[in-house]
Amino acid sequence: MADNRLGITNESKVTLAANTAATVASFIPGAGLVLGPLISIAGGVIGNFFKNQDQIKKIKREMDQQLAKRYSQTVFGSAIERLVSAMEQMVELGLKPNTPEFEEVLEQKLYPEIGYKKDCNIELWNPGIPGRPETRFKQAFINNSGIVTNAVGSFDLNNGPLWVKACKEIKTSALQHWAEQQQADILFQKSLEQEREDAKRKTITYLLMVGGAAILLSGFIIRQKKKLRAIKLKIKESKNA
Amino acid sequence: MHKNFGQAAGVALASVVGSLINVGSNVWTAIKADALAQEFQKKIENIDSAKEYTMYIASKVFSSGRKIIDLGQARPGTATFERLLQKELSPYMIYKGLCNADIYFPTNQGALGTKKLFGSFTREGGVSMAYPETGPVWAAKCKNALDDLDVYYISGQKDRAKFERAEEVMVGTGGLSLAAKFGGGVLILALLMMALTTQRRVVSKLQAKAES
């Protein structure tokens, strides 16, 4: 393993040891001329081997870091997704977004799940080990200005502004939805009133028409009765004559 | 001199052998690195597939819940609803309630015991057996589905209330209109009958007058 603090790798240790041994061996009478170079060559081979091992380990480490970052981003993305559905639910329950009551209820609902606090602040929960809720930990704190503090592990600091932007957009959308619902309710009430007024108007119009017809018919009946009386009188007079 | 020449040849040979070993080691490292990269790429693809599958299974929570609501069987968030949801989701998972579940791999319909466990998921986003990334995905999608079911239920209730209110208004105004039409019709009919009777009497009297 490489000691990264001092930048000393296994390869450099072996090379140094081999070169030192080679230098010392070269002073041995007779065999020194052969032993020195051989030790140096062997040192080079072993050093190269360790260098390759370190390279493989580095690749594996980078892959693990990439996986950890992906996981961290998935947790973050899931938190934003929760925000959308939760706000929709609050709006459907009749709460107006961007009010203290709305924020209170939203925090009560989402803090245990994702760590949401009022006004787009969040202490982002990491799930921890399944079956052991005590292993949950706070991955980062993001305030409503987008500043990330207390970030743990491979949490991307660029997520701060992303979170704030997403949170505000979701709230705006929720407020718009709430306003549309209110408008729809008002329009519905108006349409019912309109319907009632229309029905009343139609009934009055019908009654006026019936009244007019009744007056005409009554007038006709009265006239015919008078005529009948006159005819009866004339018949009676002609009989008397 | 011969001895020195032998020594030089030995050193040269060792140097060549050393170089060959280094080249071999480097080639092996390059192959290993390439294999690791390919393995990693495959792993990423598998993780993405697993996430897709998790999202698909989570969508079943909403569709099954909506079926329960449409049949008027229970309200979301109640113990009855959770029990019914567990039954509806049994082909895909052992749903333990509140988004805790043991999810199966997709399998053909087979004999009992052929289902293979994909992963055990918790409400907090933890997961065992499946890739860790699927845990938060499941938690978010499942909880969203339950919230969406609540929204679906509430909006259904609101629509029903609106319909009943509209029906009330229509029945009220319709009844008034019907009464007015009935009364007006009866009045007109009565007056018409009277008019016809009177006219017939006038005609018969005129005929009697003409004969006399």
C-alpha cells in the first residue's frame, strides 16, 4: 500500500532498497560486478510489480468512489421527488403553499423521511443499514440559500443550489395548483348559481306565457257567454212575439 | 577477460529477462484494468436495470391502490387499505405495510416456491440483497404512490360532493319548473275545455234560433 501522506510508494521503496543494495554489492570483490546489476534489475522488476498493483487498487478505489457518489446523488434525487408528491397532497388537503401552516405540516410529514425543515432547509437523511434505523445519519445540511454544511462522504456540494432551485420551483408549482383549484371551486359555485337563476327565469317566462294564454282564453269565454246570453234573450223575445 | 565476458553476458541476460517480466507485468495490468472497466460498466448497467425494475414495481403500488379506491373498499392510510394492498401486491412482493416490502424478481407464473427474492426494502430507503441505489428509489416512489393515492381519494370525494351539490340544485329547480308546467298545463286545459263548451252552446243556440 502507498503511504499517500508522504507520497512514498512501494515501488519507490523497493527501487531505493535495490539501488542501495546494488551500490553496496558492487564493492564486494569479484562478485560485486555481477551482483550489483542483478540486484538492481530484480529491484526494478519488483518495483514495477508493486506499481501495477497500486494502479489496480487506485482504479478500484475510483470505482468505489463513483458508486458512492451515485448512491449519494440517488438519495438526493429521491428527496426532491418526495417534495413534489408531499406538496401536492398538502394542496389537495386545502393548505395554501408558502404559509406558516403549510410549512409546519410539511415539516411534520417530511422531516422523519428526508430531513426537510421549514422554508427549503434540509438535513438530508442517509438510509443507513436496513433493519437498523439507528444507523441512519445526516448526509448534509443545506440551507435555503443553497449553502451546504456538514457534508459527509461523497456528497456533491453543487447539490446545494440545485436543491434550493428545485424546492422553490416545486413550491411555485404547488401554489399555482392551489390557485387553480380555488378558481375551479369558485367557477363551480358560480355555475350552480347561474343554473339556479336560469331555471328561475325560465319558470317565470313560462308562467307569464301561461298567464297570457289564460287571460286570452278567459276573455274569449266571457265574450262567448255574453253572446250566448244575448242569443237566449233574442230567442225568448221571438217566442213571446 | 573470459570471466568478465561471462559476467557481462549474465548481466545482459538478466537485464533482458527483467525487461520481459516488466513488459509482461504491464500488459497484465492493462488487461486487468480493461477487465475492471468493463466489469464496472456492466455493474452500472445492472444497477440501472435494477432501478428501472424497482420503479416499475413501485408503480404497481399506485395502480393496485387505485383499484381498491375505485371499488370503494377502503380509504388510503387505514389498516384495511394496507391489508387489501398487501393482497393486491402479492404477485410482485410481500408487502409488509408502509412501504416495507420483500420484492420478487420478475418470473413467469410457476409453482409455489419458484419466486426469487430481488431485495428487502425498508421505508427509510434501506435495502438488503439488491443494489444499494434501489433502496432510496423504492422508498421515494412507494411513499409518493401512497401520497398520490390519498390525493386520488380526496379528489374523488370532492368530485362526488360537487356532483351531489349540482344534483341537489338541478332537482330543486327542476321540481319547481315541473310544478309550474303542470299547474300551467292544467289551467290552460281547463280554460280550453270551458271555451270549447261555451262555443258549442253558442253554436247550438244559433242553430235553434235559425230553425225557429
